[in-house]
Amino acid sequence: MSTSGQQTTQSPTTQKQDELILVVPRAELFKKQPAWSGLKEVNFDDYLTIIKNKKEFLPRSVMEQDPHYKQIIPYLIFQHEDRYFLMQRTAQATEKRLQNKYSLGIGGHIRQEDMQTDSLFDWATREFHEEVNYTDELTIQPLGILNDDSNPVGQVHIGFVFLLIGTTPNISIKSELKSGTLLTHEQLTPFFGNMESWSQLVFEFLTNR
């Protein structure tokens, strides 16, 4: 990301890694409730207040290696009737730790310029339309907040998980670094072992609902 009036010779990948992204100190997020493992149903407003009061925008390249901060990630699960949208990141995906992994979640970092409002639903909707082609009606339901400190990726991210229920199956991935298809819960089961850890936790949550 370049600033106004400046030129840069960085590669696109380097630019992306040096974006200023929304983070919150880990200690602030878990001040009232100790850190948990998995997808937990919570009062989103409580955590939105923490974000509003304690947010910082710091370089992504630094934050990817600093577990003292949590990067705030909307994590969006698309459902049409009895099928969920499963994606696969290619071997060329930017996040090397997630290459070739399957994902149920459409998600991404929040940059300072993305925060036009304080609404998590606005952030989720913006992120969804950045990542996929879908123009029909959606119903958005908050599922909970996802935390997983068992691996290096999870240690520096926290997910605000939403279920997006579509009226049609007309959805496709915009990025050439991913592919996607709609599958029933039963059809998803064989992919579980190669899902990214967050998607495994979401799958288990949906199984137990």
C-alpha cells in the first residue's frame, strides 16, 4: 500500500505484507474472559467496544510475528439451503502457512481505510463482496468469536464468525489464488483433515448446533 504522493518499488506481495491493519493487544481482548480455544458464542457488542477503544493500525509484516497482538478478521461462512461454500487456497497463495488448505471461511484483514463505520456487519459485508462474486440477497447471522492459539497462524489472529445465508447458489471466488464449490455437510467430511484449523473448528461447531 503506497501513501499519497509517494512512489514505491516494492513488489505487490511486499506491499500487501506491509499494509497497516487493525489489531488489538491480546491482553485487552482477554481481560474479562481468559483466552479460549474454539468458536465461542459471545456478545459481539462487548468485543466491538474493546476494538473501538483499543484498536491500533500496525504493519502486517510485523504483526504476523507478534503474538502480543491479535489481528481482527471477519470470517464468513456462506450457506445455500443445505450446502456450504468450501474453498481451496492454491500453492501460490500469499499466506504460505495456508497454501493448499481448504477453508469454509471467507475472510481478510481490516485496513484503516476499510473502517467507514463501527459495524461488524458492515465489515463482514464489505469483506464478502471483496472476495467473491455474489449479487443476490443475503441474511447475516453472527455465530461467535473464534480463537485458536495452538499454531502460529492462530496465535496472531482472532475471527469474528458470521453465517451468510444466500437465496441462490450463484457464488464464485474472485481470486485466482483460490477455487470454491458448494457441498453438503456430509460431502465436507472427507475434506476435514486438510482444512485450515479455523475451518475445522467451524465445521465442528456446525456439526454440534
